[in-house]
Amino acid sequence: MSARRVAATLWLLSFLALLPCVQAGEPTTTDAAPQQESTLHITEAELLSVAGTGYSAPPPSIEDAALPTEGWQKVGLPYTAGRELVPTPSGGVSTLTDWYRLDVDALAPSTQPRFLYLPRWKTLGHIAVYGDGVLLYQSHGSPVHNGYNQPLLLPLNATANTLSPTSVLIRVNRLRSSGSGFSSVWVGEQRALAWRYQARQMLQVQLPFMGSAAFLAVGAFAFAVWLGKRRESLYLLFAAISALAFVRMLHYYVSGDYLPVSDEWFEWLTVSALLWLIVLIHLFLERLHQQPSPWLTRSSVGLATLCSVATLPHVSASIASLYLITPLLNLAVLPVAVLIFAVNLRKALRAQLPAGRLVAGWTVFAVTFTSYDGLLQNNLVSPESVYTSPYAIIGLFFVFSYIMFQRYTGAFAEVGRLNQGLAERLRAREAELEQSYQRLRVIENQQMLNAERRRLMQDMHDGLGSSLIGAIRSVERGIMNDAAISNVLKGCMEDLKLAIDSMESVDADLLLLLATLRFRLAPRIESAGIALQWDVQPVPALPWLDPGSALHILRIMQECVANVLRHTRATTIRFSTATGGQGVCVMIEDNGAGFVLEEALQRGGRGLRNQQRRALAIGGHVSWESGNAGTRLVLWLPLERTVGVERPVVLS
């Protein structure tokens, strides 16, 4: 946490610490002197307490109350009467009716609207206000949750053209055991008292409500986050803490007029909410510092469960009404909460958790605020003070929201760091793959060159080499004349040129390959006195036509032309193409003497068998039709060829 944030947090907590001393902008005086011409601050009153049994409705007029003239005593305002910390059997039955007689003679009667402002009256009971002996106002609803934390601003002469009263009596009908707290009173015009009332209403009611509502809203968001990330239990704990804090703070701004449940059940909800709120804060801090205390967890959960069950309304007849022992329970819970927070803070600080220092600061103020509220609840301090526990809850909201915000943004930052790390690893991996790819390309190119070199060497060895060796042996034996030697050498040159031509790219175009063949063989055919007919028609492209396959096709065509020149005594040779089925046909026809195919194959004709092997190597096949009218060779080539179908050719 930065120094700026720490300073801001301490400033806020220091401001909240001063709230108990704030009297909502109301100066405290010791006499009933007017503060302005139209405003009177009453700090003294006459008090008469009348004992009774059970609550009673206020009479419509003072005459009906039959108040005695004696027994009144002067008291200073604010006034407090102590409460019984441990209730007696009659604590829920015996009542007192306190009558406060206020002197407003310092203000001359006026027909202008005049108001009475009471910052706080605090007890278990009802209040009624009389002006000149007539009932002007009475509280309704529950005598327990009676809006004790809400200030009163009442008109004293609401009827038009009515003089303001010269005497004011306030009746507080309360349980004897509950004690009482009664603040000083202001009387005056609305414009002079409205800002006081509004400031007090803001401090005592509106800010606690807005704080708890904001806490609950953020808790709902945390719960939605938890639904998407079930492993993050902190979000669920935060949502539960916000809900319990909202329930716990209801009694500060909700009165009995609007409660859907009885006083006993509503009091049980607020007390149980406090117990389980402490337990959940303990669990939250445990998840935060990752140092569990099993004994403390079991003890706190067991104690909260026991208290919640034992204080259920109507469960045990030996337990008095819960609202009578609530102050005692609050005081008993305080040391337990201090123990739980102290253990967790020690572990958080030992773990050097930054949020631990923030929670430590909140704990100090929370314990201080709660202790002060215990004094206020038991009428041991001025009733004009402001309850500070709601501000401890608001502080809890800010502290825990900051912690969850840090974790939430930290999770995004961690995701960003992980993404950055993954991106860097991906770039490194891509660089490695690129290097591997380049190496593979070099190796592949080298392998292709080696394979092409081996193919050319094998083809030259099987074709050109064998022809030259045969010619050399024939020359050495003296059985070849110059013309025969010339023909052999010309054939060798054609073999060499065709091998070189096969290396040129033909872009899957069979016609271009056949045109290369025509360019190489046409001079030899024409020099032999044979007419060349070229009836080649356009055919589909052959995607698989690579240099190796092109050489096989050229060799098949070359062998066929060589056979025509050597054996058939033909006068015409015709080349043509056609498309049939799933392939392309290349046909070579001559008008020379035919031969019997079976006999030629049986005699071991190597040329025919080599043609068959070359055709099979490229996924095609070759066939012959021969008779007296001539011979026809048909080479069928597939349009599409299965990958890896090409096989090495072993020539005879």
C-alpha cells in the first residue's frame, strides 16, 4: 500500500473517531437562554416519574393524566437513567412514565410555525408531546424498535393562525429496567432547526443506511464473481459478510412500524448477525493470511451456534426477552471479538501481509467504536452522542472492498503477466520452429537434390551407360560400321537431352512435355524417312507431374519411337491424346509391320517390360495393339494420383 493511501485511510478513521464527540453541530449550554430571537435551546427540565405496570396509552390532555403538583425535580439535559444490565423477573413488566416539563416562556407566543427538535430519546417505550396540555404527537408501533436512533422534528402549532404553546410536556412511557436517555431540546422556527435535524438525520440514519446498502451491493457483485469462480471462497465470504452487516445495521434506521416480524425475532436476527459476522470475518482473515487456527475456528463457530440456538425466541422460558439482555450480550461478545481479531492480526503481520496492517488499523477503531456504543447503549455517556458502530461497519466495507479490489485487479494483473509470459514463450517457440523449419527446408532441399542426382545417375547408367558400353564392345569386336556407331551415339545424345529436359518445370502441363519430346525426336524421325503426324489435343493438367514422372513419360515415348525406327519399317508415325474416364491417354501409332505381343514378351523384350514398369511407377499403365496394319501404343495416365504411389523402377 502506498503512503498516500495509508494517509488517506488514517485520515478517514481519525474523522470517524471524532464522531462520538460531535453533537451534530449543536452547542451545549447550561441554561435555557435563547440562542437567537426565534430559537431556544432547553438544557433544564422538571421531571416527574410515575411507576406502573405495563405500557399505557397517552391521555388526550394533561388534565386526564391527573399529574400531581408535588414530586417534580429539576434535571439537567441531556438526562440519563441507568439500566439494569442483568434483568430481573419483573424487568419486562414494571414500567415508569417520565414526564419532562419544559419552560418555553423565553419565546413569546407567535402564530408563526414553531417546531420542537429532539435529537434523541432512547428507551424501550413510547413518547408523546403535549403543548398547553393538549396531545400534539405520539409514537406508534413497537415500543422496542421505536426509532430511538431517529431525531424528532415536530410542529407545535401546525394549525393555521394558532399561537405557539407556552408550556410543553413530554411523556416517555418506558420499561423500568431499560433505563432512559433524553437529550436537550430545541424550540424555534423551522428554518433555524431544519439544518440541525438534517445533520443529525444524516449522521444517525442516512449514512449508516447508504453505507450498508453499498456494502450489500458490492457483496452481490462478489457473489456473482464467486458463481463464476467457485474456487475463490473469499468472494463468497465477502458476500456473506455484506449480507450479515446489512442485517446487523437494520435496527439503527428501521422502526417497528415497518417490521414484518415480531420484536423478539427482529432482535434475534440482529444479535445473531453480529455473532456470525465476527465468525465470517475470522474465516475471511484466515483465507487471507493462509495460516488457519482450527481451535479458534471450532470455538467461534461453536459459540456462535450455541448463542444463536439458546437465544431463539420462545425456546427457553428461563431466558428473559432478548431485547432486555442485548446490552449484556454485546458486552460479552466484545472480548471474544478482540481475541479473534488479535490472533488473526498477529498471523497477518507475521506473514507480512500488506492488508494485515490495514485490518489492524480498522480493528483498533472498531473495538473503540463498539466499546463506546456499549457505554451509550447502557446510558453511561451522553445520549446526544452518535452511535459509531455503523461507521465501523462502513470502515469494514471500505477495508474489505479495498482488499477484494486488490485481489480482483491482482488477478487481472496475474493473468496479464501469464499472458505476457505465454506470448514470450510462444514467440520463442515460433523462433525455434522457424529455425527448425529452415533447417528442415535445407535438409529437404538437400535430400531432393540427392534424390534427383541419384535418379539421373541411375537413368544415365541404365540408359546412356548401357548404350555406350554396348557400342564400345561392338567397336572392339569390329562388328559395327561407322553408320551404326553414329546411330548409337545419336541415341545416347537423345537420352542425355531428354534427361536434361525432364528437369525443366512443365507446371503439370502434359502437352508442354510432349512438345519437348517432339522437339527432340522430330529430326531423328524425319531423317529416317518417316512422316510425323501430330494430332495432340488439349487435355486436363496433371498436378502430380514432377521431373521424375516427366522422365518416365519421356522414356516410354522414346522407347516406343526407337522400336518403330528399328523394327517396323513404318513410313508414318502419329502422336495423339484423348481424355477418358479418370485419366488421360497418350497414343503413338505407326503403319509398319506388326508383332505378336505374347511372343515379344516371352522372348524377353526388355524395352516392352521397361515401359510397363515405368508406367506402373507413375500410377498409369501401357498397352499395345499390333497387327498387319501397324502398331498402336496407348499410355494411360491418371488425373489424380495417390500420394506415395510412385515406386522405384528396376530396368531389365
